Amino acid sequence: MAHPLMVDPESHVLTRLRGICLSLPGAAEKTSHGHPAFYTQRVFAYLGASIKVDGAYERHPEALVVKPHPDEARALLEEPRCFRPAYLGPAGWVAVDLEAGTDWTEVAELVEESYRATAPRRLVAELDTRRGGTA
């Protein structure tokens, strides 16, 4: 049985995030457990997350979920807008609530860092070539 879509398909946040993610070499989009997921061979970003609060799941439909470097994850988790998402958090993933006033340059940097951690080397090399060097 397919999961119902957990994110508004007309969301401006999804539109902006889709543009960032799909600009990366080899990136594609699918729906995973009701959430938009961006991937190459493995997922590098999701939109939408949950966190368990007092025994119940609290939904965050406009949270970006990425896999940052462990040092970056620790720094992000010190911010109130960030949390370890259910299921993926123990594997190093971090969710960032995207709200009004979101710094989209930061979002693009977080997405790229997660992409670099999950994409095949040839796609990372293609990204570096596009950027005019290495990261």
C-alpha cells in the first residue's frame, strides 16, 4: 500500500528545494514514504520529517532532511530549528525546518554537502567540473 503524500505538491518550499536538488548532476526525484526524496544512486535530501515528542510523532512537513558532515550535524543540532528526524537521525541525518526567512544559500550548501556524501564519485567530479574546481 502506497503512503499518502505528506507534503503539499504546490508548496513554494518544495518548488525552491526541487530547483536546488535537480540542478545537481544525475539527480532525480521520487516519493518515499509520502515525502519527496532527491537522489542519485542513494537519497541525498528529503522534504518532510517527524520527531517523536512525548510518545507521539510530530510532523514537520517543510523540514529539509540531509546527511551533513558529523561536525556540521553537531553545529546544526544546537539550533532550535534543527532536530534529529525519526528513523534517519541515528544514521547521521539532520532535519532543518524551512520557514519564512529561510536562507536559501544555506539550504543549497546543505543539500550539496549531503549530495557529496551520497553521490557516486563520477557525479561529484562532474559537479566539481561545473564549479570550476574542487569543493
